[in-house]
Amino acid sequence: MPRAGLDRASVVDLALAVVDDGGPAGFADLTLAAVAARAGVAVPSLYKHVEGLPGLRREVALVCVQEFAAAIKDCGTLSAIGHATRAYARATPGRYDAVQGTTWIDDPAARAVQEAGAAVVEDLARAVDALGVPVENRIDAVRAVRAAVHGFVVLELAGGFGMPEDVDESFAFLIDGLVGGLARLVV
């Protein structure tokens, strides 16, 4: 019999707390044992609510991708999306890591995660489109923006910017360079 008050949503909430407490590695380090300990149950009890660790990771990733999608949805500009991405990652580094997962691409059980991820890419593509990037360069532009912003964020979260210069200014420089470079593609 499941513990009173424990259901799929509460198990996912407990997993999100584990992810949050784990910092940038929170999602990578997520285990059923850590969630069970928070719930005060044995690991096998979680299987009544989620499909093992892969199912729990899918559920957590879905919540995180949906949160991230909401964070960038109304940004409108590529610059605003870049800054919102960095803010989300800095506020919730473990959840940001969950957003970046690629194991869902070929997982038929991860349809909801795939759809939520596609919505994020569509918002980014609209922002690239608003700059007037030619159709033949849009995929390349979306990939370049994702790679540049993600690379900066990951380096920042790992403490990779140890020089005394202002990291905010460096990020603004990156975003301005991306926007300016993409705008130059306009014919």
C-alpha cells in the first residue's frame, strides 16, 4: 500500500528538491535512493508512482522543460531569450541541466518532453526569424545561439570565469555579438 500522501506528483516534487539541492550536478546525480530517503520510504515503494529511474527522470525533465519554456515564452527578442536562459540556469542549475538532456530524442515514452522541448526551440527560431535571418540559415542560427549561450552558462556555473572582469558584461557582449552577427546575415 502506498504511503499516505505519496503519489506521482509528490514523488516528482521530492525529486525536484533533490535536483535543486544538488546544484549543477543535481539532475545527473538524481537517484531513486535519494528520493526515497526524502519520502521516508524504501526505494521499491517509488515504483508504484514512477517507472523507475528512467521514468522519474522523464517526469523531472518534463517539469523543467515546461518551466524553462514559460521563462522564455514572452521574451520576444533573441537578447531577452539569452538573458532569460542565463537567469533560469543560475537560479536553478540542476533543473537547467535537466532541460539540456538529449536522451529523450528517441524515447517513445518521452513524447511530452519532446513536445515541450520543441516549443522551446520554436520560440528561439521565432526570435532568430525576427532578426531577418534567411530561411536557409535559420537552423544554423538556432544551433549557434543555443551552443554559445549554453557554453557560457555551463562555464559560468562551473566557476570557469575567474578573472576579475564583470561576467555580466561578458555575457552582454556575447549576446550583442550573436544578435549583431545574425542581423548581418540579412540580405
